[in-house]
Amino acid sequence: MRTVEDASGRRYLLLKRSGESSLVRDVESGEERYLPNEELSARHGVDPLSAVAEAVPAPVRRLLGAVHDDRGLGLVVTLAREPRPARALLEATDLCESDLLGLLSELRAAGLVEEATVDGERGYAATDAAREAVETLTGAWSDETQSADASSAETSE
């Protein structure tokens, strides 16, 4: 696969090229279509898989790149729901203070968590990007679950 773009800057993955036209896939929508070769130009230095990943919203990509396990994801989801004092986070997890602060530091470096004052205490809150990512992921999951529940209810009737 190679990455190409049209005159407007829209990116595509080149799937097949013939004499006059090329079969391309829109990296955002996944739609495939033929476009005239003269309307396309190669995008050198753009990894095709990275281009495909751009279909995922940037905050979600940031979250996926920053969390390494369920603990990290759970911490971001917890803080996206409500800012928490540092002491409350330590009491609510089985992490030692050093591990919790290390995880919070990684998430702060990724732009997902920020220091905050919560109930007059030092604490942490999710950034707008983290809240958007969590909302996107949990909303998509809720939509899928509701669709699956509706389908199984229709099937059983």
C-alpha cells in the first residue's frame, strides 16, 4: 500500500493502479472508488498504516498510545468521570504511592491528566482530550451494546 492524495489534500491508500485510473480507499471513511491518475499525487514519507489510523479521532489515538494496561486506562476513565484528590486515588487503588505517581506522570506527559485542586487538596483531573477519548470509546461501546441488545430482542420475539 502507498499513500496518495488528491488536489484538495484528502488522503487515500492506493490499492490498485491501471493506465488511466487508480482504485483508492479513503483513509477516513474507508470508502473505495476509482479516481483518475492525474488527480492523484504520491505522499512520500507517510506510512500507510499511520494514515489509516487517522480515521480514529486524535484524542482516542493519544489515549491508546499512552496507556499500557487496564490500570492506566481505568485511571484515565476514573479521572474523566470526576477529578480526584491524590490521597483518594491512593486509597482507591492497590498501587503504592511511587507506582501511582509514576503512572500519573506518564499520563500527564501524554496530555491526558493534569494536576488540579480537588476539595481543597492536591489532586488530578482528566484533560479535555482524555474526556473526549473516554466519551468516544464508552459511547461507541454503549451504542454497540444497545444495538446488540435490540437485535437479540427482535430475534427472540
